Amino acid sequence: MAPKQNKTIIHIKLDQAEALDSKRALLSTQLNSIKLVKIMKRYWLLRSQECSIKQQTEIRIKTLKKFLSQILQQLPEPEIPEILKKGREKHVWQRDQEEFEEDEQDRQLEKELKEIQEKLAALQE
């Protein structure tokens, strides 16, 4: 048997205004807790709905991809005329030229950046 402990009861005197404020604070805390529980339940309901919709969408996308690949396999491959082949080569060359111009712009920007950094270093000395 456990030994009995001496328990002393402590009384704190509150005036009526403090007691009402404490009750209001306690009730508002309970109200906010209940609202929070409702919000959390709604969140988890919506989250589960979102996940199920996401799964259904993924399944539909997979079936659609499969269907499209089957259609593409059944279609004949078109023969590209020589004129269009030459046009494609020209477009490839134009793309290469644009990439070259972008590289030139990048180099110019790098050069300007280095010049500015050198000027800043000179000013700090």
C-alpha cells in the first residue's frame, strides 16, 4: 500500500471581473478549438478527394497515352518531299545561327560584368 501524501488545497481569490474574463477566455479557447477541429476535418476530406481525383486523372492519362500510341502505330508514315527536307535543313541552320548570336550576347554580358567588377575592386582599394 502506498503511503498517503499530504495534499494541501490552495485557494486563490479572484474578484468577479477577473473570474468573468477567465471564463470568457476559456470559452473562446474552446470555441476556437472546435472551429479548428472542424477546419481540420474539412481539410482532410478535401485532401482525400484531391488524391482520388489525382489517381483517376493519372489512370485516364495512361489509357489515353496507350490509345494514342496505338493510333500512331496504325497510321502510315508520310513521305516528306525533297523541297520540304531542304526547308527543314534551312531552319536548322537558322536555329544554329540564333544560338551563336545568343552565345555572343552572353560573352558580351560576361565581358561587361568583369569590367564592372574590376572598377568596383579599384574603387574599394
